[in-house]
Amino acid sequence: MGHSYRRIGDGGKPRYTAVYHDARGKRRSAGTYATKKAADRKWQDAESKVAEGRLGDPRRGRVGFKTYVEETWLPNHQLELTTRQRYTYSIDKHLMPEFADFRMIDILPEHVRVWIARLKDEGVSASTIADCKTILSAIFTTALNDQVIYLHPCRGVKSPPVPRKPRTIVTPEQFDVIYRALPETEAPLLVEVAIETGLRWGELSELRPSDLDVPTRMLTVSRAVVEVSPRFQPKGARFTIKLYPKNREYRRLKLSRQIVEKLTAHILLNTIQRDELLFDMVRIQPEPARPLRIVLDPEALGRTEPNAAGRTYRHGTLTGYSLGRCKCEQCRYAYTEYRAARRAIGKDSPRAGRLIDTDGHVPRSWFRQHIWRPALAEADLTFNVRIHDLRHAHASWLLAGGADIQVVKERMGHGSLRTTERYLHTLPDADETALDALSKIRSRSRRA
């Protein structure tokens, strides 16, 4: 219980200090006053606020922003692994350079506005600024709830608007071109499952035979694999399996007969056990092959462009590569052969090849770099298609084909029907009915 105690102040006059106990039972001072009555009133008010949960320790706001974020907020905030990795990178790159030297209690809305204006002047995209402001707002919301601060610096502060770009959906004809360009490994089957199910990459790469009920052709999505830097993993591994997909809900979807037959044949051919991965890194990577090179006579290749000193060199020679700074195929090949000859006689030590850090799961970045992008280059489309865009295409194709929007929502695992509605009328021929109607009306006017 609080109390007041008498002490002698400057000039020998008595003063009274009000003492109360905070939520943890620690003794705190509510100030010193000229009369005991005033001191008693202060410690009683302070204890009443503690009981209501409205009074914290003012000294908590003096902690530095960097210390609070790194020692309190990030370690104790409940985040998905991928979210924690993304937040950490954004905090280190965009938040700490601006706020690291501030005390929490000293950061005001004007400082946040100055920070946003500086990011914009530096050419940071509007979407990145919005994401960083969301992270900063989450930090201050937690600090406000914990009574570290008493003013939310992000409230009332606007970030640049983020324009919503129109979504370009790959058509069935364009998909077929990409599909035919894939290497003859497990890649075509993986991509076909992606377009037929609309699964996210983490759900797709974690599929196992036990998830598929062949007689009913029902696929159960109950897990997802998360791939992040090992320093964000509890056990230091790159892959972690979540026993729930996005939105924390299992979902079941029916597959076509032809894709079930392909998956069944794939399982039997590779003797995949029920709890093993359907798509394994060992089976999906193509056989390495060194491309054939046509070696031409350097005399017939001409000379390089003038270098900084104004000199030119023959193409297909070491000097053309090193001194002429030419990186054409013939000059690079000449240098490659020179280095290979030196390694063969032990004069140079080759750099060790990069190891693919995987437990069998197919890394998204590896698949994109070594499988997907070469297929896109061969397909030669006029726009870029991500592997995730197959999920968008799945929803768009279903809706364009007349599927019920609620069924599509459940197949996609969307949390809201409004999300599913974004895929309506997204194919290039979606406006054909409107154009036909316009043409019909105009034709009637001409006949009249």
C-alpha cells in the first residue's frame, strides 16, 4: 500500500514524498509536495491508475528505438517465419537508419512524415514505403499498448498512394507454349499440378502421396513448407514445415481424372512412399550438359571495339577478352578454354561449385532460375509470367469457364469472397461480350 513520508527540503522546510507500488510491486515515487494531504492524494491517485492498468513507468519511454525493436519487439512479437525475415530486412534497411538514435518517447508524427518524404525522394517505391510504414505502425502500436509511449506517431500520417496495377493472366494457349519448353524431368508435371490446383508454392512443393485420395480424386492441403534464411529458423535449417496452410485452414479440392492418372503413374514409376515428397529436388533437376560451341578462325571474326586506350584486338583471343574488354561468345570461349587448360595441368584451382541447400524440397529461387526462366525465354512471350501467376490463372480460368465463385473461393483458400472477385473478367477476351453488344447496337443504328 502507498504512503507519504516526511523529509526536510531546502531551507529547512518539511516536504512530503508520495510513494506507490507499480503493477509489479516495485516502489515508485509520485512526486514531492508541500503538504502531507497533497502527497496522500497523489499516491492514492497513482495506485488507482495502476489498478485500472492506466499508469506505467515513464522511464520506459526513454529506451532507444533500436534497443526496443531488437530486444523487446522482434523477439517477443508473434510472426510467421517469412514475415519475420521480411520485417527484419525492412527494419535494417529503411527504419534503423532514420530512427535508431531516437528514444521511443521522442518520436513524433512530424519525424515520420520527414522519413516518408526522404524515402520518396530517394526513389523508394510507394509499395515499399507503405510496407515500411505498416511495420513502423505495428511497432508503435505494441509500444502504446505496453505503455512505453503515450502517443502513436504513425496515426494521421499518410504514405504515398499505391496504384493497383491491372493483372495480366496467362491464357491457355500461352501456358501450352511455356509447358512445351520445360525440360523432360518432373518439372512439367509439377507445373501442370500448379495450374490444375492453384496451390501456392509452399503447398505445392510439400505435397506427398498421402495427401491424394485416388478413388475420389480429392486432394487435401494440410501443410506448407516455408523457406527462409537459416538464421530465422528455430533449428537453423532452411526449410520448415507448417502443419497448416495459409489462413490456418485445411482445404480439399477435386482433381481432374487425367492429372490423377499422371500422378499415380509418377508415384509408381519412382516408387515414392506415402510420406515422401511428390516432387523431389534430385529428380526435378535436368541432366547437366555442356553446350556445343562453334569455334571460328579469329582472322575471320574481325576486331573488337576500341578500348579506353583506343586499341582494338582480334575476336576469339585472350587479348580480345582481357584487354579489349569484349564479352562476345567467341572471346569468352577463348578465355574459358585457357582457364580449363591451366586447371588441367594444376596451375589454377577451380572454385568449388555452389551447393543447393535443400532437404529434398525444391527451392523456389532455384526452380525459377534454372527451370522456369529458361522456359519463358524459349516461349518468348510479350510479358513476364511468374510461377505464382499460375495460381492467378487457375482462378481466372475457372471463373471464365462458368464455375461458381464460392467454389473457386474454397479451392483457392481465400479468406474473403472479395479476393476471389478480383479474378472475374481478367482474361484478354473477357470484354468480347461487351464489344459484341456494342457492335450489335451500332449495327441497328446504321440499318435505321
